[in-house]
Amino acid sequence: MNRFVFIVFIIFWEIGFSQTVSGIISDKNGERIPFANIYLNNTNIGTSSNENGFYELKNIKKGDYTLVASVVGFQSKSIKISIKNDQQLTQNFVLNEADSLEEIVISGSLRPVSKLESPVPIEIYSNTFFKKNPTPSVFESLQNVNGIRPQLNCNVCNTGDIHINGLEGPYTFVLIDGMPIVSGLSTVYGLTGIPQALIERVEIVKGPASTLYGSEAVGGIINIITKKPGNSPKLTTDSFASSWGEINIDIGLRYKISEKVDALLGVNYFNFQQRIDNNNDNFTDLTLQNRISIFNKINIERKSKKAFSIASRYVYEDRWGGELDWEREFRGTNEKYGESIYTNRWETFGNYQLPTSENINFQFSLNGHYQNSFYGTDSYNASQFIAFGQLVYNKQLNKKHYLLLGLAYRYTFYDDNTFATLDENGITNSPSKIHLPGIFIQDEIKLNEQNNLLFGARWDYNSIHGSIFSPRINYKWNSKEQTDVFRLSIGNGFRVANIFTEDHAALTGAREVVFEGELKPETSWNANLNYVKKINTENSLITLDASAFYTYFINRILPDYETDSNKIIYSNLDGFSVSKGISLNAEMLFTNGLSINAGTTLIDVSVTENNLKTRQILTESFSGVWSISYKFSSNFSIDYTGNIYGPMRLPLLGENDPRPEFSSWFSIQNIQLTKKFSNNWELYGGIKNLLDFTPPANSINGANNPFDIGIDTDKNPELAFDPSYVYVSNQGIRGFIGVRHTLF
């Protein structure tokens, strides 16, 4: 009897558990990949491929599974399988390389190329990178990118811009899908409200890019690439809340308008309504905000298979900061001090490939930005409209030459209620209207398999300032094994400044704004050396990326806070300015689940006038960032991110200003735990600003008397109200928790 039971047991064991899955792991060239991880998702069944790329999973119950293959240096791949009784299933995997040298980029040359082939050094950050430290805006997301610092420009309303290698926000050109969207007036506010559920990656070019992108691309470009409707999940939601009371919701929805028209809808909502004053200066530590953003992208499939896509975005934001007992009824009065800003912004942009035998694309963008704001009693109402269009012609002439030609036109309309838009007599309102046609040409020359050369030139005609010429040259060398890449870039950048649309300090009303002479266009020359080293071992993939950069400015426009403590004086620099430094990035991926991304930048930004060299205000000489992640299993991970900054010289009101001239060293560090419950659900949470760092409590000078009542600020400038002494947020330590849901 016992023997019979044993035999029956064995039969049922074989029926239920004898199923196996086996196969070969290889790359696209057919080369076997050893030591790859293969597992059934949400189970404990897994193994590694042997030295010949072979794997085998045994004792699998019947059912439906997701089979996953992953290995350092390659993109992970998952396949749905169905296991039946007594089945021997064969499933091979072909993995694509995933190291950063092989990613596709478009920002450097206006055409899709692999990062390895690009003669322009480009940094790429995927949406996975930004998930390691979730934030309510792209502005804050960039805080862990080496050489980039989100700079707050006001202690009260918390508006800011992006610094690249120590250069202020107006020198940073921001694009969405390659189209200029954030510029001028919207530089201050336009980086908020981009639904991060729709972001595929962010490409960053450091250094002038005016040859391709024209005005404002002086310090570098940030190109936000959104997902394609056809490749996106059906539904993506990402919501989190913090212990401070912040609520952020991101929604991405893919839908079909017709059989040949795919669309992607994104919604971002952010709300913060807590009046918090932990530094006891009677001012809000963080502005109260209510923001909604709606993004829609449409892709149309044409018979010719040529590209046609169009996208639009609308953003509304109501933000205010100020004295704790400020109410709407005090807006614009001197009873209680508050800075209240209503922003309405719309954008539309697209790409249409002409129905010709040649590769010609028409690209366009339109945006309108309307702002109604009060800074204390000072009103600032402004509107801006920008229309941009260009034709881009790509042609591979032969095996060695790839030609790009472009015709561009940009129209900018700007009007406000300040003296900046008054006529020459200072009486009649005269909005600014600028026409900027341009033409550019570029030739990429493939000298051989190891050497590439790029020549480019651009000519623009500004309707106010006349002709502007911007050349560049790039050289790239890579080793035969493609493990070493060397790049040399030399280029020119230019910018036509509009102070009121770019510098928030000019709007606060705390100081009088003065212009000395007519402001001429700024120009810069930049040289950049870049070296990338890829090291592949059995258990790790290490990528080292080092750069040395030097930028020389002529006619630079800088705010002068020091000549007169009651004024901000703007003029073209009678001398020159230099930004120089070195940076190093290291990316390390290990087979045990550990990944490290770290970087450091040393910079020296100086201004030389009348043979006197001074360090630029609000510029750090040292910065470092890191992101350390570890996967305990396929379903549980931890992320530790942070940054560290050296002292910055800060704007003081005079010799008797009691505030320190230099900021202290500071570091913002965060930790996050993530748990996946299935392919669809993900729970995450953690702590931000672990060290609870905040700036000194007296950062807002004269907070007890924001209207300077009873004070002669000419005789006692150090007693004046001043919110421009700011370099980091007043927001201290806080917890957060969030949930993500993806429906494929």
C-alpha cells in the first residue's frame, strides 16, 4: 500500500512540476551572453546562463508567467509565457546593448544618432533616474545631475532657474522634443508642470549650442524627450504626498483617436497649502501653490511612413508667499507683505516630414505666457508670445559626409506694465517685437571608423541688433574596441537679454532697477574636452566621463548689487567674464544589484572689469552629486541620492549687512525604499533632506518691516527689506510616500 501511494505521489509530482524552460541568451550579433540573470517574475524561480549563454529553469508549475532576462550592459527583456503540463519550453533571448554609449540622442546634431557616434558630448538621464528621487517638477528633478544646480532666486515666492556649470538660468535653453518652449519670461516658471509620467529621457548639452538653436543657447541646453504614444503604457499614474502637506499627481493615458492616430494625454496636479514658518521670521518657508498642467501628444501614421506629430500643453499656476497672516484681500496693498503670482501658459509644437523624396522636416512651436503678479505693492503684469518655425534638410552625400541645412524664423512679442516697454520718451507703451530669421549649415564628416569631424555655422539677423554669426567645430575619436571616446568642441554662443523676463530679482520691488546704456547682445566662446572610458568586467560595467571646459564672455550682462545697495544696475560688462572648470562622472553597474552614479564639478566663474577680478555672485566652486541604488530582489530596492555644494558669494546690502558674505557648505540627501507588488503596482516612500539643512533664519533681511516704513535706506541700506539673499530652499526634513500604477 505504501509503495502504491509513493508511486502515485511521484506521478503527480511529475505532472505538476516536471515542466522546464530553457534557451540561449545572446546579443544582436549572435554572441552568447554568459552569467545573465533569468527568472520568473514574482516567483523564487531563477538562474544564470552558463559560459555558453545557456540557461534552464526546472520544476515550474503550470500557469502564465513573465520570463525576464537581465545582465549588466544590456537592456532587460521580458516575455510572457504559458506553461502547460509536462512541457519542455524553449525560449531564446536577444538582448540589446544598454550602456550609455549606445543610447540614441538627437540634441547634438538635430538627427537621431547613437551617443557613441555623436561628435557632441551629451548626457542622458532616463525616467528611471528621476524616479530615484521623486519631485513635483523637472526643476527640482535636476538637483542630482552633475554640474547642474536649480537656483532659487527669491526667498518669498521661490521662483528659480537652472544653472549649468555656474552660468545663470537665462543661459540655459530648455526644449521639449527638440522644440524651444521655455525661454524668456517662462524661464522662471516654465520648468514646472511638465507631467513626469510622460518623460522618456532628458538630454543635456553643456556649453554653447547657438549654431543649431540660436539665441539663449549659451550655457547649454536641456532637451526633455517625451514618450511616443505608440510605445507608451495604456495608463500610468504616479501620486505622492509629503509630511509637509505637498500633494503631487501624475497621470499618463494612451488612447486611439482612429486606426492611424495614436495619442498620449498627460495631467499633472500639484497642491501645497500649508503655512509653515520653522525659521520664525514670520514669512512662509515654502510658497503655497496650486498648479494644473495638461499635455496632449498626437502621432499620425501616414501612408508614406513619414513622421507627423503635434503636441500641446496648458499650465495654470497660482502661487504666493509672504507674511503668515497675508490674505487675498491684501494683494497689492501695504498692509501685509505678499508676493502673489497668477500664471497662464500654453504651448503647441510639432514635426511634419514633407512628402518629398528628400528628408525635409518642418518643425514649429508656438507659446503664450501671461502673468499677473504683485510683489508687495509693485504690480508686474506681462504677456509674451513666441512663434518659431524651421525647415531642416538632412542628406547623406556619401559614406563620409552627412549634410544638414536649416532655415529658421523666430518672432517674439513682449509687453508689460514697467518702464521696460515704454517708448524713447518714456510716455507711451511700446511692446517689444523682435524678428529673428536665421540659416544654419552643418557637415558631419566620417574620416574613418575612429575619427569624426563636424563643422557648423549659423547666421541670424536680429531686427534690433543686426547680424549675428555663430560657428562651431567638433572632433571625435574612438578606439577600435569603442571603449575609449575623446571629443573636442569649440563653439560660439549669443544671447539678446530682456532683464524683466529673466531675472526675478528685478521684479521684487526691494531695489530700484537701473539700466546703464543700451544693452548689446552677449557673445561667448567655449572650448570643451571630453573623455569617456568604458570598463567591462565579469561582474560590473563602469563608465567614466571626464570634461574640462572654458567659456569666455564678451558684453556679458550681470546684475550689480554692490555699487548701490538700493539698486540693481544692469549694463554690458566693460571687460570680460570667464567660466572654467573640470567635471567627472562615474557610472558603475554590478551584477549583484548595486548601481552607483556619482559626479563632481570644480568651477571658477569670475568677472574682470577695470583689471579687477571678482568671483561671480551665487556660484559655487565645488559641487558633487550621487545616486546609489541596490536591488535586494526583483521586487524590492533602495535608493540613496544627494548633493553637496561649496560656499557661494551672496549679495549683501552693504558693509554693515549682518548676514555672512559666503554661504556655508551644505548637502541635501534623500533615501527611498521601493516595493513592487506586481508588474502593475509599485509602492515607494522615504525621507527627503535627511540632514534637515536650511539656510540661516535671517536670510530675509528686514523681514519685520517689509515696506521699509520709517527707514532711510539710503543712509542705512543694511536695514532694508531684501529677499534676494537665497541659495537653497527653507524646506527642511520631511517624509513622503507614493504609489505608481502601470497598465500595459
